[in-house]
Amino acid sequence: MTLPVTGTAALFLSVVFGFAFGFLLHRGRVADYNTIVRQFLFQDFTVLKIMMTAIIVGGVGVFLMVQFGYAKFHIKPADLLAVSLGAALFGVGMVLYGYCPGTALAAIGGGSLHALVGAGGMLVGGIVYALTFDWVKATILPVGALGRVQLHTLLGISPWAIFAALAVVALTLFVAVERASAKRA
């Protein structure tokens, strides 16, 4: 059973959820350039904690919505070379810029001028990608193309086992980070 939200209600909800998301990014301090830089310097693990928590909670939430019929999966093709190159490019960009796209928009909303300038780089990158997409499609996407698959199907295990494993990894990381932080203090 799906509940269609369209038109004005969808626009209103997108603004409400967008503001809520931006507020939570600011509240969690991940819209702060220094917090992100300190993550890459292994001095502040706020970003790691928030991302791991978001991945697990979001994954479980989406999976439950699909199970109860409130959403549908739209599985994208698993193109390993493209994903690897994209992840590397994203990582380098995040280190140089000091923001990911979501935190950059939240920082812009909070009045950060350097985040606004850097957003121009994101737009240029998007334009370059669009202009070179035919080449990317012919050259990069076919390498390591697994098709539309999900990790739990590839591994032959329950999605809940993956969520449980992620939760164990996250808790282990959280404990290790807290212990290391306590030793430094």
C-alpha cells in the first residue's frame, strides 16, 4: 500500500524535510568546515559517527518502508569501475572542499561564503560529467558492470544480517574512537 503525496503537499513536505535535514546537519556540527577537516586529520570523529548512524538507521527505515509497501526499491546498476572512480573523485573533492554536497548546502544556508564559492565547483563538475557522459557510458560503465543487483543478493544472505554486521562495525568503531579520544585528553 502506497500513500501518494503529490503536488503542493509534496512541495511543502520537501521544504519541511529539507529544513529539518539542514537543521540536523548544523546541530550535529557536520555543516562546519572545521569538523570535516578534523575528521580527515583523525582528530574529530563526529562525521564518522553521524554517517554510520545515518547509514544504519536510514537503511533499516527504507527496507521497512519497502517491506510494508510504502516505498519501492529503484536499484541502480552496480558498475564497479564507475563507482570506484566516483568514490575516489568524491573523496578528493571532499578533502579539498571541506564539505560533501549536503553539508555544503547546509553551510551555504548558514551563510558560509566559502561554501558558496565551492558550490560553483560542484556545478562545473556536473556540467563536465554531462558533457562527457557518452564517453563515460562507452568506456567506464561497462567495466565491472554487475547489473541491477543488491548486496544481500550477491552475498546470498539476509539484508538483516548486513544491517546487524554494520551495527556491530559501527559500535566497534564508536568504542575505539571514544577510547582513543579519552587517551588523548
